[in-house]
Amino acid sequence: MDYGADAYRRFLLGDDYGLEQVIGLYKDSLIFFLMQYVKSAVIAEELT
């Protein structure tokens, strides 16, 4: 499984769609991670 590594490599080479794919893959996990620190789903979503 790739888990976004290919999309990230494409982003590093200048492909903006690669970044969109990485964000799509990890957005929910990042929100949950940030919620542990900021204690607010709204703020975590804004930070993401």
C-alpha cells in the first residue's frame, strides 16, 4: 500500500493535485489529532 507516498512525491515535484490527495487522505486523522490539544472540533478543523 502506498498511503499517500506517491501523492506526496508528486506534490514535491510541483503537482498541486498531489497535495490535494494527501490532504484528502489524512484530513480526518489530523483533525482528531489536533482535537486532543485544542479541545474543540471547530478549531481543529480550522487549523487543518
